[in-house]
Amino acid sequence: MVRIRGTIGDWPVDLTVELDESDWAKLGAQLPISEAPSSPAPLKPVSQDDAVWETTKDLLRKAGQISGPELLAQLEALTGSTGAGKRLLVRLRHCSQVNVQSGADSPLYSWVE
């Protein structure tokens, strides 16, 4: 899956294109072949979900500790969706590298090495 975000003039664009294995193969066949040494096996492209998950963990790792509402706002901005942001919060709750504590007003997410 490939996500394209940007603008065309004043119009916002948020486009998701899904490609299956045969689509990736057809796309790859259109690329020119170089004389570079061949790799043992072609690598599968990193899925957008994996990239977003790694970015989510990096956000928390760099912050060290952050409140749930602030983290949700950042995840909404990252994904463009409240639902997707909430799903990432749930995933963080079950991540062994994350500690979630009940704060006075909201949960606190902390990165644990």
C-alpha cells in the first residue's frame, strides 16, 4: 500500500493505492535493470503500517514521557485519522517497551529501554 498526501493547487489530496504482489512485480518489470550486483532475493517493500508503527515508537522514544491526549494529537496528525491514532495508542499499551501510568487527568505514556 502506498499513501500519497499533498495538494493540487488549493485542493488537499490524500490517496491510498493498494498493490498486491503481482502489481509490485509488474511495476518492478517496468524499471530499467542496472548492472549492479544482484541481491539474493528481492526485498518486500515496507508496509505503511510498519512505517507508521516505527514512527509512533520514535515519537514516544524521543519524548521520553508524554500525556495520552498530547500523544493522540500527534498520532492523529501522523495518520490523518482519530481512529487510527486511537488504534496506535492501544498498540502502544501492549508494547513491552512502553509503560502506561494513570496520571491525574490522563494516562502518561513512557518509553522503557
